[in-house]
Amino acid sequence: MSSPAEIITPASLRQWPLPAPGSSKYDRGDVLVLGGARKTPGAALLAGTAALRVGAGRLTIAVAESVAPALAVAMPEAGVVGLAESSAGSVLGSSVEALADQLDPDVLLVGAGLDDPDEAEDLLRRLIPLIGADTSVHLDALALGVLPRLGDQRDAFAGRLVLTPNENEAGRLLERDVDDLDRDVSEIAEKFGAVVTCMNSIAHPDGRVWQSSSGFGGLATSGSGDVLAGAIAGVRARGASLEQAACWGTYLHAAAGDRLAARVGPLGFLARELATELPALLVELST
């Protein structure tokens, strides 16, 4: 049974400080973002940018091979790996074999920019035996929709899984319509043994729940969810617990939206602009 929701505020986050950033990039953890079909490499780029903006030390992005060179130029801060793709430009599940020696980062974020459900399912099944034992697994976008298909194989993610569904993806995870978000997010957390954040609700499988006190409707824009997933992954890479990373990342993402809504307007700001707000918010919340 879920406990009453704890409201996330700047004051509560200051009482739950993030691990110190350390003196080098190696102290701040590494993130691998796996996604980016030919049509949607920007999703992986947004997630990776957010991870670095919240302080992750190192970043690798694995995307369809046809767009890997352009992405490497667009983001020189990241290592970029090209993955085999279909004739339509979808990342092939079999392509993860090329990453076999790189699948032990602190955080593996899968899903941003994937566009073929069957290949995404194959990719996840092939990943499971290859992922490092200490790697946190964060699933977003299309990778969420295929999670119910994995059956007992998903037990391999127990204790290290974060899910970042939107409302539609939450319905796919529950295989029914979502009608009470707070209750449903807790149900997803319990069902998959995962920390889950959806909209402003965060749930832990042990029944703990949180709600962000910030958040604006302007977040309903293309790429916003990729920024959220990347921010959570970056905070986790720094050494935060799964639930701390989800709460901090969710609040930072929502507060960035609030600031842009006030400065730019409630409609029309871009997801890439959310990431630029994150460093200053971190400083304020750490003061």
C-alpha cells in the first residue's frame, strides 16, 4: 500500500543533498544513452545533453550508424557509437553486440529515439545478459512499451530500474487505461520493481510516493521527456539513489519548465532550452 505523498520542494531537496561532484569526470559517473533511429537522433542528443548538464562526468551515445557522424559533430563532449540499422533506419536489436564491452556504465538509458517496437524488444532481450551487474537501467519512450513483453526476463532489472513513462506509456505498462495517475504510478512501480516518475508523480516499489511542487503545462512539448530521462540518469550517475535521482530530476525538469514559461511564454519554448536551465537550478538548490 502506498504511503501519503511527500511533496518535493526546494527546502526538502536541500535536506536531501546530492553526492558531492568530486574532483574529476571519473568521480561523477558515466552514462550510456542507447537509442536514436535515423529519423530521431535528436532524442538521444537531448537526453545526453541533460545528463551532462546535471553533472554526469562522461557520456556515450549509441545511435543508428547513418546519423552517428553528424551526432558526434553536434555533441563533441560525447563518445558516439554507430549501430546497425534497418533499411528504414531503425536500430536493430542485434546491433547491441557491438556494445558488448561498453555495457557496464553507471547508468544505461535505453529508448530515446527508438522507433521499431519489435527491434526494441529484441534489443532489450539481447541487452539483459550483457549489462554490468552494477549498472542502473533506465527505460524511456519505446523501450517502456515493450517491457511487459519480456516476462520473467525483466527480473534481471530488479533493484536497479527506473521508468519514465508519459501517460500513454503508463497505460501500456499497465495494459489498461490510466485513470488515477497517483495510484497507477504506484501500481507500475510495484509491478515492475522500479522507481517510476510520470508527470509530477514519483513512486518507489516499497510504497513510498512523492509529488513535485513545480511543473508547467509547457512541458508538453516534443523532446521534453528525453530531457527528463537524461536529467535523472545524470543525477543517478553522480551517485544518487534511484529514488533521489528520480525526485531531483523530476523537480529540476519541472522547475526549468516554470522558468521558461515565465520568460518565453507557456507555449513555444523548446526542449533543448530546458537543459540549459538545469545547471543554475542545481546551484540554487545546493545553496
